[in-house]
Amino acid sequence: MTQKIALITGASRGLGAALAEALAPTHHIIAVARTTGALEDLDDRIQAAGGSATLAPMDITVPEAMATLCRGIHDRWGHLDLWLHTAIHAAPLSPATSVAPKDWSKSLAINATAPSVLIPYVAPLLGQTGRAVFFDDPRAGEKFFGAYGASKAAQMALAHSWQAETVKTGPSVQILQPNPMPTALRARFFPGEDRSPLTDIHAEASRLLSEILN
């Protein structure tokens, strides 16, 4: 297969799905998420547009599953051209004095620990010329965003370190900040918000990809 290969973690909905659809004309998409039905819906849309995808319904917090995924990518394609990491857990908003232990643990597991496991697995597949992309949402320190803000900040700190470490060696590591979009994640944080001023998710995916691919 001469087509470029893109791994998208968190591909079943929101920005991950929109990026998958936007990339599908030029890349074979490896779509990772926990929700099988949503992945199948994404696959239908990609195929309808003439693209192709490999669905990987799995939990990124399970290291063995991620190791199996990356080994499978190596055995089938030998490399990755692009990794877009959009998987995220949006813990319920709460005062710092009331963060539930389960919400704290789940936030760290998905938002911080999972990327720390994935990076060493994915890096050899990207090699010197591939590109990894992370998406920032700087909520750290905002009131009621304790669990989400802290875990997302931890992910960004890790991504920035990897970025600095690979300047001369590759792969290229890019960190982008999307504009506010009418996603389900945002609706959890801002219920009842007027969504009309928010950026269309497919338009935003196209804008981000113009930065990523150029």
C-alpha cells in the first residue's frame, strides 16, 4: 500500500472523527476508540467518500491493547506517517475540594498516563520523518476544572518535552490549540451555551490539517 497511514486515537466522534474524514482522501485511517458503533458509523462515512479505514475498537488505557495495536501496524504497514491524539476524558466540573477519586483517577489514566504509554510504542513507527500531533485545551487553574485541567496540562507537558527532544532527530511533534467547537465534550462543560458562534467542527478540522500537513 503506497497510501499514507494515519493513526487517530479518539476517532469515534468530535474532532477525532472530523479529522479522520478530512484525512481520508489522502490517508488510510487507523481509527481507535472504545465505541464500536461510532467507529462503524465513521467507517461508513469514510467509505462513502471513497476512503478506507481500519477500525480498532479498544481502550487506550490498557497497555497490552496498545502494544498489540502498534505491533499490528508494524506487521501490516511497517510505519506510520501521522499520529493524531484526540482521545480525552472530560471529568465533571467540580470544586477542587470535591473532586471524586474515580474522576481524578480516570482523568489521569486517559489524559496523562495513556499518552505516556503510547509515545514509546508509536515513536518507532513514526521514525524520523513521521509527525505526532497533540491538541491543547488550556484549562489548568480555571475554577472547577481541577481534574480535567491538571490531567490535560500533564499531557501537554509530556508532549512539549517530546517535542523538544526530537527537534534534531524526529519524529516531528506538533501541538495545536483548536478553536472552540460545538462538541459533546464542550457541551458537558458549558451546558446551555449559545453554540451559534462556535466554529464548525469540519471547518476546524480542515484548518488544523492545513497546519499539520503544510
